[in-house]
Amino acid sequence: MIRLPVRTCLFALMALSICRTAPAQETSTEQWQKLIRAGKTEEAKTLCTGWLTSPVTLKKAEAHKCLANVVLLGGKDSEVVRLEADDVGGGEMHSGFNDAAVDEAMRYLDEALRLAPQDLSIHQGRLHLLEVSMRYDEMAKALDESCRIYQGEDAIHTWLAYPDELFESRHFRASISLLNVLDQHYPNNHVVLGNIGADYSMLKDDDKAIEYLRKAVDLAPNDPIDTWNLGRFYDLTNKIQLANQWYQKALALDTNSERRRNNACLYAQFIEIKLHDPKRACELQKANCEPKDQTACTKAK
């Protein structure tokens, strides 16, 4: 179970400043975003190019954010279809942007960041663009730069969303690369270490996985997610008694009723399959699982 923090911004391809709340900037932001969403990229380009000579620094930053969107969404050949292979032998086709468009858009975003270093949407926009372009090495470097520049209290929560997305798309090595950057800037953060352990577990690197999962639990012994993840690792590696011990501890610690119910259902399956106790498993399944998942009850009868 990897943690999935809620994004502070939502991106529709590259809606790079959807989160800006400063009233003085809303007018400019809304102007170019409205044009971009309507597909009027040439009008947006004309509007935003005029802002490049503005004496107002933040307006110039908006111009560069706008023009990055124009480059990505306005060119006939800017969008491409990529085959994306994951770390476990699978893959999928998805749309992205050609290299020239990405390079140009990044130049605009880098300049926007120079002008407005505390605008979180620019940091997010760069990371998002590099992620969808599968430039994971550059993404790690950009994250390192953002960690050094951005000073908002929401920083770690925001940055964690990106390795989590890579985990969900099964790009575990890229996820680890980003988490290693976060580990340098936020040492001894149990969420970062626990997520590194989860990635290594998916790569079946058991020695690395247990190293990081244990570190996370040692740092936050009352955290139900870290505790559950450790139990899950022991389950997957067939250390049954240890898995049972840590599963029970995680359930006892968890105060989130929905998550606890879901995990209790999973634990019931563990009791049924690994501990071979259908009667006890059935009782838990009746209390926590949907009828279709109450598989132990037939065996108990």
C-alpha cells in the first residue's frame, strides 16, 4: 500500500497555474487559460507575447507559462503517441509531446520559474511535462531543483504525488529515483522511506525492500500504513507468522474506518489461505467483506 497524497493542483494536460489564488494575477491567468481551453492558441500567443515586456514580474511569468501551453497544444505536430514500457514487462500506448515541443516548453517554464520561484504551479508543470514525456532522469533533476527553491509548507506533500504516480504506472525505478531526491532533502521521513520500500518490493528486491520498510516502521511505529506494508512484505515473502503479527498490529493502530475495513477483508483472506482457518476467516469476512468476497464461509460450513 503506497500512500497517495491528494494533488494540490489539477492538470488538464498543462493547466499550469490553476492553483494561483493571488487576486491581482487571476485576471491574467484566467484570460490565457480561457483561450487555451477554447483551442484559441494563436489568440493566446498574441495576448501573452504582449506581456513579455510588462514591468510587472508576475505578469511576465504568466506570459511564459501561457506560451509553454501554446507550444504544447497549438502545434499541429507537437502531440505524438508513445509506447511506454513499464518495469515489470508490460506497457501501453499513450499520447505525449514531441521532443522539440518539450524542449521549447521547458525553456518557457524555466524562465517563468526564474521570475516567480514561489509559484508552485510552475514547479508542478515542469514535473508533469517531464513525466508525460518519460524524461525521468530530467524529472529527478527538476525535482531536486524544486526542493531547493520552493519554500511552501505543502512542499513534501506535493512532491510525493509524482513518485506515487510512477508507482501506479509501474515505473518503480523512476519512482525510486524521485524518492531518493526527497530522501536527501527530507531525511528520515517515514513516508518517503516506506514508499521506497514498496517500490523495491514490487521489483522483488527483497533485501532493499525490508531495509526501507523496517526503517519506516522504526521511525513511525504507530503509523498503520507503514506497519501494514511491513506485514504485506512478510506475506509476499511467505514469512507467515511475521506477516500475521504485523497485520494484526496494523489493524489495531488504524483509526480510518474505511481503510481498516478494507484491510480487515484482506487479512481475512490471509487467514483463510495462509493460516488455513476458514471459520475465523469467515467471521472477519462477514464483518468486513462484500458477499462475493466471503469465500471462507463456504469452507467453514
